Amino acid sequence: MRDEIAKFEQAGIQPFGVNPAGVGSHVRYVEKFKFPFPLLSDADRTIAKAYRALKEDGRGIQRTVYVVAKDGTVAFAQRGAPPVDEIVAAAPGRAT
């Protein structure tokens, strides 16, 4: 995502990451890897649970990508790390 941020910007998508690490850890991680998008802390895993990204153990996080439209509907959902072009193609308002 970092290396292809221009594709997200052109599609009007604001990417961000969510994981259970603390805010301080995220600041260091963003600086280290020069992420041009924010990381959100989900220490109690509420977001992961709501988006069904928890592993069976209820603690681990399964990488999952969502595109949420401005009206709150889910336009794309996939486990793993799908290709950026596939994510961007699902952006609301884009011709497919």
C-alpha cells in the first residue's frame, strides 16, 4: 500500500491500518517504514471483532482488507493481501 499510495489517492481511497499495538508503537512503525497513511490502535480488538478479522483463538488478527464507501457500505472485503489494483477497482464510483 505504501508504495502504491498514488493509486489509492486517485481512486479517492484513504487507506489506514488497524491493529492491537499501542499508539506509541504505531508512531515508531510509521516512521520506520515511512507509511503515508495512519495506523489506528485497536487494543481491545473491538474493530477486529466487528470486521471479522480475529483468528479462531480470539486474539490473533487475520490480515483483512476492506473498502468502506462514504455511506458506510462495504464495497470490498478480502482476507490476506489482495493486489492494489483489485482493491482500487472496487472503489465506489469507479467504472469496472
